Amino acid sequence: MALKTETRPWGNFIQFTLNEPSTVKLITVNPGQEFSLQYHHKRRELWRILSGHPIITVGDKVVKGRPGDEIEVPEETNHRIKAEDEAVEILEISLGEFDENDIVRLKDNYGRVK
């Protein structure tokens, strides 16, 4: 979740990391699509929903998100984002050692489970 929030004369800012390795991505999931049910050994993730109302799976919990929601995904925890009838945009902040080869896919609609 947010590390720090400060109000300034012009508005405010939310700080998510401080002096630690991180990778930031903007993820778009197209309507009717979902990425694989997966986990990572070497990183945790923080998601902030920017637009849309995704179905979010983290561990055994499945919730419908809305813009502004923040979701924490610990290391080695199953997770997935699904878009229903509208595209979804998520800001993803990965903390730890980032490597796309660290994705362990458990279920995948695109034939990528090893």
C-alpha cells in the first residue's frame, strides 16, 4: 500500500517506494480477457486500479475492484486480473528482483503453462 501521503499547496502526492529496487508497469487487460493465474518467487507487487472494474484474484480471495483500489500481492501468492465487459488499466509496482522469467503460470488461456 501507499508508504506516505503528503498534502501540498498545489494538491498532494502518494509515495509507494523509497530507496528500494522497483519496476513500474502500466497493464491493460482487454475486455473479456485475463492474464494467467500465476505467482512469483522473487518479487511482490502492488496494484492500483486506474480504470475499469476488474475481477481480482489474490490467493483464495476473489473481489471486484474499482478505480482507486490498491491490492497487495505477496511473493509466492497466486494472482490474476480479469476484465469483463470493459478494458482495465492497472498501475503495477513490483518490489524485489524483477524478471519476466520468474512467472510461474498455473492456469493460462493462451497455452503458456509449462
